[in-house]
Amino acid sequence: MRIPEALKRLKKNLKRRRGWTLAAVAALTGAALAASVMPPQQPGASPEKYVPVMAAGHPPVTVILHKRFICGEDTETLGIFELPELEALSREHPEWRLVKNDGGEAVFSAEVDDLSPACKEVAHFGLDGQGRLTLYEGSPQEGRAVRSYFRVDMDALRENLPEEAAAQLMEGIRVSDYAEYSSVLSSYSDFAAP
């Protein structure tokens, strides 16, 4: 039976029998809409590739990943995804948090335990005005503090390490990767003020 004929028959039945439920009407209308929108089948083609989009009722979305590093941020467009692909991506990366899903765009946020590529080029450890070990984007003299950790007991540092260690910390210690970042943080944590 053709769709226009089925809709005419439905209208006639509705006029005669007012007892039909809205669910039956919605089901028939949905089936008619799906049949009219679904592209014709090619020989050997699987109909499943059309069903998820139809069932979800959502158009494809552009997926963006916003990464927040220890130092710095980065945004990357991952591509255009259908709803099932978006759900699969979510399952693959449970550490990502969906922060926006509207207007044809889905934005995930991820915390990355590393320095961003841009920060790896310029990151330094130094001391801030209160004597706290601080990670800077650039040299400490530029003053672009990213994160402070703990106050350093400079007397204990000078008693236990060569004077160059204190001088280097005052000037700024360049770190270009996560291993160097961890090493400096670990070394100076022994001198955290109580």
C-alpha cells in the first residue's frame, strides 16, 4: 500500500473511530515519515546505516575536543559524527566530559596530565612573590603564573643543596616535558615549608 493511500485510510478510520490512541497515530505517522525519507536501497546495502539517524532524529554534529593541560590548553576538531558514532566515542573515552551539545556542535573537555605543546616551548618553574614554587608560562619575570604548589623553605634548601640550586630557582628552571616537570616538582617538594 502506498503512503498517501495509507494516510487517507487512517483519516477515515479516525473520523469513524475516535477511540484510536495517539500512540497508534504517532506510530503510523512515524513509519510513513521514515519510509518517505529513507533513501532507496542499493543491492547489497544494509538499511542499518540509515536507521540510527532516523531513530535519533538528530542531524550529524561537529565534534570538538578541548584539552586542558597542566600548563596550557588546546582545541581540536575531531570531525563530523552521527549520534551512534558520538555515543561510541563517549564510551571509548570515559575520561572525556561532554560540556556542550547543541547547535550542531558537541564539545568534549579532557584533563591531560602533561604540558601542552605550546607550553613545552616556554614553561619554567620559579618562585612567586610569596615564595611558592610556581609553574609559569614563560619566564618567572614575565609573571604569567599557571599554577602554584607550595611555599619553599629557602633556608632548608640552602642548607641542603648547593647555592646554584637556589639561584636557579630564583631565575627560573626551564621544563620542556612532563618528565622534567615531575622531576623539578619532586625535587623541590622535599623543601616544602610546613
